[in-house]
Amino acid sequence: MKIIIISGPSGSGKSTIASKVEQSDPGKYEIVRSFTTRKPRTENEFYTFVSNEEFERMENEGLFLETNVYNGNNSRYGTPRPEVERIIKEGKSPILEIDVHGREQVAEWILDHPEHSLQSIFISVPPDILKKRLTDRGDAPASIEQRLKAAAEEVKSAERYDAVVVNDELERAVSEVTSLL
């Protein structure tokens, strides 16, 4: 089964693109709901929010396919391995919205699971558009600057991905991602 990774800086639109891909063929794709220790920003977020203690327990039990600490807010994120396995058993391709470090962890896991393949797409966005998106969603100025610096670093990893899609116009970006898959 193909495991799909969609990565990109915070505010690049990766969640929106992943949702539209899933909606385009729900019998073929399903987004894996990540766990995080960060505080919710809105009620519409596609995460399972847990305490640091619960996250550590799950990590110690080997329940994550990949984990990461986001330095922007010191929050932990993890992709639940049982959910990935469930989606695969249902004959669908799991979509993982993870960062560049998570992509490396999943690529390592794939080496031990040759029955699966990996397709990774990096979502890029011009810095001026990214700054506007972060501002529009209400991020604090210091957080915006930190996220813009992190985005510049993440873009350096884009060459490790199978494809890079620029999300300066959402419908075109969704169409490009869908055609790549």
C-alpha cells in the first residue's frame, strides 16, 4: 500500500490540501489524525490533543510511527501507528501530514516494510503569502517570525521529497497534488 506524506511549513496549506485530496476519493485516501501536546487554536483542528504524560506513555508503548518536537511551541506531535495500520487494512492509502523530520522516520520504517511504498509531497508557499496566512489566522508577531524562520529551514529539505507543489493558488495546488498521486 502507498503511504502518502504531505509536508510543508506551518501555514502552507498542507492540511487543506490533504483534506481536499481525501474528499476527492474517500474510498482511496484517509488522513491519519496526529496526536499533539499543543493547545488547540480553533475547534476545527484535525488533531487529538493529549497531555505530555499521555504522549510519553504512548511513545513508550511504541504506538507512534513517527514523533517530533516542534521548536516553535515546544509541543510534541506523533503519528499513531495503529491508525496507519487500520487504514492500510481497509485498503486505503493513509495520508500523513508531518514535518520533514517525520518524513525521514517514516522512510526508515518503510525500509523494514517493503510491502509498502512511500510518496512524499512538499507544499511550498511564497514567503509573503505565508506571512499573510499566519497573520490572518491570528498568530502572534513573535510566533510568525519564528515560523517564517522555520519555513526557510524546512524548504531546504524539499529536495528529499518526490515532488514540490507551490500553494499560491489553492485549487491549482490541489489539482497538482491529486494528479501526482
